[in-house]
Amino acid sequence: MAGLGGNDSAGSAPRSLPDTAESVRIDAALRQFPDAGSAPAIVVTTRADGGVLSDADRAAAAAAVTRAATGAATSQTPAARTPEDKAAQISAQDGRAVIAQIPIPAELNGFPLVERIEQLRRDARDGLPAELTLEVTGGPAFAADIADSFSGANATLLAVTAIVVAALLILTYRSPVLWLLPLLIIGLADRVAIGVGGGLAGATGLTFDGSTSGITSVLVFGAGTNYALLLVSRYRDELHRESDHRLALRQAVRRAGPAIVASNLTVVAALLVLALATVPSTRSLGVLAAAGLLAAVVFVLAGLPPALALCGRKVFWPFVPRPDGTVLAEQGIWHTIATRVTARPVPVLLSATAALAVCAAGLLTVDVGLSQTEQFRLRAESVTGFDTLATYFPGGTADQTVVVARADAAEAVQARLSAQPGVVRAAQTGTTRTDNAPNDSAPPGTTPIELARWAVVLDAAPGSDRSAELIGDLRASLAAVPDAEALVGGGDARALDASSAAARDQRVVVPLILVVVCLILLVVLRAVPAALLLITVTVLSALAALGLGSWIGVHLAGFPALDTSVPLFAFLFLVALGVDYTIFLTTRALEETPAHGTTEGMVRAVSATGAVITSAGLVLAAVFAVLGVLPLITLTQLGIVVGIGIVLDTFVVRTLIIPALFRLVGPRIWWPSTPDAAAEPATAPR
């Protein structure tokens, strides 16, 4: 178990492939080969002036690789293959680059791998002529740069998040003291949540990687601050009615507590739906973030009221609320806005929904899917080396495709590979004997099976649409080879499988999230029309945020595409967190309706909750924006989309669309309940 606040896997990248994916199954087959204990780092050498390499340059490049490989061997790298002459190098056709491979222990990961790759780079460059440029790329180098980019990132995320929340709480409460209470309590909840997450990861086998930890902290701080804001806001309202601050606090907890619990359970239930996803990192995030939010609500409801009770009403100094009978639901800018919206609901509703539809259209202007080199904002050496390699060698050389099949079908497989359109080169690179067929269809312990392996170079750039198409064609072609049981893997195959898994999860998980959230709304509001209308508006708002956020990310921020995981995560957070504010608003409207009617009850609800929902929305949007301090483009995109969505929910959905809908539908919106005891205005909606 990770220690409290610790995360042993913080340097790991998210696992985006299910165990059933073909590119994962081939990895199991590849582990049967004698050299399975190592993975190749690729050293690419060019001249700084871009010229053709001379014999002396090639000799210097070979010596550099020898130094690095010798260092790898002394670091207990299994089967270290030291290139002893220039024949170990592969030269580009134009003579402007050479590449060589150095095996790295496959079991290395995280920060030990970072140290090994850094040492390899230092050894290779030690004594390298100044006119040569040497870069180390390949799978181990990518993994090392990923781990290195996460080094200290979560600590930075936590610090920036705490600063942002503190600043916004000070602005909201306008008190030099009050902001400390929720911040300390939520900070403690976050540390407990991370510790619980580490324990769950160890007990269940879930992946608690750097991005999962970061998103969980953001959710705990964001949602926890929202709960604190709602509770303190209701407490301040009650202090205007009660002289005894403890009685006012009990009233606040009694009235705000159910809405806080309902909103928390909504998000938790939606997150737990992610456990049905096929992508491991998605399942892990759902379970671990749900545990984090449960910790947040427990700490806020169990820890904040006693702290407020100890401090008394003076904690609001210098703006201490007095028992003066002030009713916030009958005054202020939010009351004015809600009154004007309900006076002309038709034009307000049409213009607001049209604006959301225009934002949603932004989804049609962006591509979906980031390649391996596009996942990170930093330009690490593994990325620049990958680009250099792709410049001088056939596209697939930078990330070769791997094929494993039964050796007794090797001749047919070789013939099919050689004739396959898009294959530049296919070379058999080894055989092994194993008790398992490559697709694990045969039971172990039967007649031993001989497997053969091929390295295949495609004529498409890694991560491109054409490479995905070629992988699909190659798999279909090899599947037709009798008794070959061929598997196709490699970087492009992993990207294709990740995209397919993400698409499947969106088809399955998104509808389930909507069903769960709708059921919770039905239970909380006991009103069918209200629940259906509110979930519809929330979905439209989420699509608008996805469209506008992805358009900004691609066309303004310069991201190459929208990552495949962003739509699902963003939709989840926008629907679940958006319904948070809906529950805050509509439960207050349900409370006001018996005495004031549906329309006036909604006006009073907007007036009473407008300030706190706005504050909560701005806090949550700012906290999600802080995800941009992490190195993954995916998390930056998620922060942009969710931040925009929360702002739309706060200022468009909750302020304009929902009051207009309640005015248009009238008391029937509460069917089958009948809380509306007051007459509705006689004037027709305009």
C-alpha cells in the first residue's frame, strides 16, 4: 500500500489497453522468446548540419553505441548485444543517418528506468564529436521520459490546486479566517483519499498511475470545496434568522446535508459505472475517484460543522451575519435575473439552446486520436529522436510492427507478409518453443508448440490513419492463413486497439451513466418531467462543452487532435458534476414551491443559490484547469473541456435554461408530486 499521500506508481503512464486486446496478447507470446528479458532502445545519429555521414562519423557513432551498450551490460542488462563494428548499424538510404539498438532490461520501469536511460545517453555522448547529434528513442526511452515528466508533477498539482482553492475561498468568503477551515479539512480528505487509493490498487490490482492520482485530487478538492461552499452558505443564511449559532448550524446541516449527499452519490454512482469499462485506466479511475469523493463528503459533513461550531459566527469576520431577518431569496442580482428570465422564457430558452448547439458543432471540426509522440506537451528526446528516425527511414522503421505465428505456418505467413500492400520489409527474427499457442487457445502442458516472430516495417507514419488501416488489413490477411494463429502487435497495433476499446466504452458506459443519473434525479425530486428535462439539458450542455473545448484545444492551443479518452471522461464529469448544481438548485426550488408556487419558487431558488453555485462553479472550473500542470495533453484537454462545461452549466443552464423551462412547463413539471400549493401567474409565457 502506498503511504498516506504516496503513490508508488506515480511515474507510470495510464494503461489504455484491455487484456483481451490483440496487441496485449501478443506481448504475452513475445515473453516466450529467449530475448524477452530486454526491450530495444534505438540510437539515431545524424550530422548537426544535416549532411551525409562520413566514414569517420559512422565510426564515431559506432563507438558511441559501444560505450552506451557496454554501460548497459555492466548494469546487468540481459543479453546485451554490443555493436562491435559498423555492420551493427543500419544506414539511411541517403547516408544522412544511422541507427543501432541497445537492449534495456524489460523489467525496469518508473524512476529506475529513467536513471538507466539517462546513463545510456550520457555514456553515448561522452566523447562524441561536436558535429554529430545523437538521440535515444524507442520504447524504453519513451517510458523513461514519461516517468521523468511525472516526477514531482503531482506535488506541483496539489500545491497549485490548494493555492487556487484558497484564493477563490478568500474572494468568496471575504474573510481572512473562514477559508482556512474548509481548505484544511479538504486537504486532509485528499491525503486520506490518496492513501485509500493506494490500498485499493494493491488489493484489487487496479492501476494507480500518475494521471489517476492527479484527477482524483482535483475531484476531491473541487467537489469537497463545492460541498463546503453550499454548507457554509446555508449556515450564513440561517445566522440571519437565528441568534444561537449552533441552532443555525444544525438547521443548515439538516437542510443542506441531503442535497450534498445526493449530489455526492450522483457523482460516485456515475464514477462506479466506469468499472464496466474495458480500458484498465478507466476502470481504475472510476473506483479510486469514487472512493476519493466519499472521503470528501465524509470529511466535509463530519469535520466542517464541529469546526464552525467551535468558532461561532465570528468566523465570518469582518462581515459577521446578524439575526436581522434578512431573506436572501427576495433580493439581489440573481433574483433580478431569474425574474426577467421567467418573464420572457421563450426567447431566453431558444437563444440559450441555440448557443449551446453552436458550441456542440465544434466537435465536427476536430480529429480524434493522439499518436504516441503526441501524448505529451514536452518535447522529450524520445519524441525528437522518433521524428528524426522517421525523417530518414521508412515510416514504420521508427516503430516496427511485430507478428507472431506458429512456426509450422512460417512459410505461408512470410509469403503473405511479402505480398501484403503497405509492407516495406518483413524479416523473421527468431523462434521459440512453448506450451501455449500464440492466441492462448490451446491448454498448457500439451505438445510443445514452436512460435516464429517477424519484424515488419510499414510504409506509413506511426500513429497515422494509414498505419491503422494497414494494421487492420494485415490482421485480416494473416487471419486467413490456415493454422497460423497469427497475432499482430507493436505501437500502431496498440493505438488501434486503444481506439477500439475507447469507442466500445463510450457506446456502453455513456448510456449507463445517463440512466444512473436520471434514476437519482427521479429519487431526489420525485418528478418525472423534471428529471427527464434536466438530464436532457445536462447532456446538451456537456456536448456544447466538448465541442467548444475541443475546438479551443485544437485550433487555439495547437493540440494535434482530441485524445480518444477525453470524450468519455469529460462527458462523465460534466453530466455528474453538472447534475450536482442541478440538485442544489432544484431541491431548493422544491423547498420553496409549496409556499410560493413553481415559478416563484424557482426564482427564489435561483436567488438563494445563485451566489454559491457561481462560486462553486468557478472553483471547480479553476481546479480542473489546474490539470494543465501535468504533462499529459489528455489531462490538459480534459481540464479545458470540463472547465468550459462547468462555466456553461453555471451561467447558462442553471441561470437561464432551467428557470425558463420551469416557467413554461409550470406545476406539471413536478408530476406525479404536487408540491405547488400557490397559484401560478396568470400571464402567459412570452
